[in-house]
Amino acid sequence: MAKDAEELWKQVDQYITDRLIPADPILEEAQAANAAAGLPTIDVAPNQGKLLHLLARIAGAKKILEIGTLGGYSTTWLARALPEDGRLVTLEFDAKHAEVARKNIARAGLDKVVTVQLGAALDTLPVLVKEGAGPFDLIFIDADKKNLANYLAWSLKLSRKGTLILVDNVIRDGEVIDASSEDPNVQGARQLFDALKREPRLQATALQTIGSKGHDGFAMAVVVE
């Protein structure tokens, strides 16, 4: 990818952010805290966070499930879209990430709205099903990519007709079209697309994105039955 193209993508993202996303000390402090703790710089971009927020509002979400917390940046965007009686459950595998996220969420005044559950999502999701935690109105999947199809399967068990399911990082710099790729993240994304294609309970699409996070994209599905 040409460096000048990548720089242009970043500048356009910044243009959007400067005009449509007001400065937010809480979110900026969360990003700073994540960097100080050495967390991977894989948060959604601010304009993508705002998109999550708007989609949650459009969906009228009162209960949100997030699979993959990291430092709680996207969690904060989503939780702010909830009504006063709303709830968000977010699942995080890494104890350090969960600790940073809890502090960021508390700083945002959302600790009574958000529950951070520590543990591998494929262990936690069956517990949520058994406990009757669903149905959730919106589910955001942003965890390890090799298990995307598995996360989708469990998400369906925690959904209802009308639930919106969003899956991040499914384009993989365009490598998702390479059936011969040995990258487990690419193969995980391909398995997700196969699962979306054959699942009659879902209507789905996907969008490519370019910007400060490079060439990637997300899938979006609505439970229709």
C-alpha cells in the first residue's frame, strides 16, 4: 500500500473527527491510559466509535453484549448510548486489559451500567446462555478473529428477532479473499462469512473501511427469525 494513500486515509479520518466528534476528555483519558498500560493499539477509531454509538441508539438498545473489551474504549461509546436502565456486559480474556477497562469505565461514570466479565469468551458465553442473560439487543464482536464463527453461533443463542450483530476486523487488509492464506485471523474471517451466508436466521452485509486503522471493515447482521 502506498504510503501517501495511507497518509490520506489518516487525514480524512482526522477531518471527520475534527468536525463531527467533539473533544471528549473521558475518551481521551481512556486512550492515554491504554497506551500507558501498554495495551495493543487496536481500539476502534473515534469515528468508528461514534458509529457504534449511533447504531446502538438507532437500534434502541437496552441490553448490549460486547465480546472483547480491551481497555473499554468501544465499551464506553456503546454504554453511553444506553437508556438509564440499560445494561452492557463485556467479556475480556486478559486480566490486565480487564483491570484497565474497569478503571476507564469507572472514570466515565459507567461502572453501574457496565459489567466486565473476565475469562475466555467461549467459556463465558455458555454461562450467559445458561443464566438466561439474553436476549441482547445489540452484540459487538471484537475479539480474537480465529473464533469469529464460534462467537457468532453463541451470539445467536443470546439474541432475539431484531438483534443487531456487529463484527469488527473482517476484511484483513483485503486478505479475506485469499482462500490459501495461512493466517488464522484471515481464515477466521472467512469462516465467519461462510457462517453468515448459510445462516437463515440472519440478514447480513459487510463494509470495507479505510482510514487511520488501515484497510479493514466490519460485518453487520440482523436476526430475522
